[in-house]
Amino acid sequence: MDETPELWLSHSSHSSSNFFSIRLLFFLFCFSSLMASFSSRQPTVVEIRIYAPATSTVSITETSTVRRRQRPVDSKPKRPLWLTLLRILLKNLLLLLVIWGVVQTIQKLALKSVDSSAWSVLDFKQRIAEVESFSEITKNTMEVRKESVNMKIEREVNHRFEILNEVRMIVRDIVEKG
């Protein structure tokens, strides 16, 4: 059965409706050509009829030959069957190895969190003692550095006061002589 899309245009003096009708006609043509290329390998003939009211009938027949794209020829040489099977086997073994590693990691984490509470408390106290000793060492180091910086600042300030006193003495001598 030959199906042809038909479009009835209303008689109007507006150019926008004619423009819309032409666009719709073009869309239907393209769509029907596309659908025909998927359904068969035969050349496609699309007939579109436009009916104008009571004045004249305009028929447009468009013939379009649509060719299917041919698949490109493989430039890669085919692998031997044993190589393909070996690759599949290696990929499966690698996947199993990864899954086994994930399972082992989950088991270690699960067993680590299920430790008895006595061991956990001792471990917790030991960690607290380590943190306290580290903080004590850090505190002592910071105090020593603070004292050395304070001494440097004091020396610099004293040196500047000595220079200032010398400048005052020189100015006083200049004023007395002057």
C-alpha cells in the first residue's frame, strides 16, 4: 500500500502560514525518505500532494534514490582464536583478582572493628599517651624557640637604643658647640 503524506493548506493571504506550510512539507518529505531508507533497500519514491482550496490542485512528485552506506572494510587483521580465548581468560582472571582483593580488604576492616573491648581500651589509652608525649615535646620546642626569638628582639632593641643614645649625644655636642 502506497502511503503519501498529504497536507491541506488553508487559503490565506498571510505569508507566515505559507512559510509554515512549506517547512512542514519539507519536514514530511525528509522524514518519509528517512523512514523508507530504513524499511527497504529499494529506491524510494515519495509523492507529496498539496491541495489548495477550490482553485487548483498542485502535485509535486519527488524521486529520491537512497543508498545504504556500506560498512568499511576492516583494516585490522583478525586475531587467531587461541589469542582471543587467552585475552578473555586473562581479563577474567584479573577481574577475579580484583574482586578477591576487595573481599580481603573488607574482611580485614570488619575483623579490625570487631576487636574485644578490653584490647580497644588499652589501645585507645596507648594512643592518648602517645599524643600527650608528642604535645609535650612540641610545647617544649616552641618555648625554646620563643625564648630565642625574644632574646634576638631584645638584642635588636637594645642595639637600636644604643644607636639612638649615641645620636642624641652627637646632636647635643653639635648644639653646644653651635
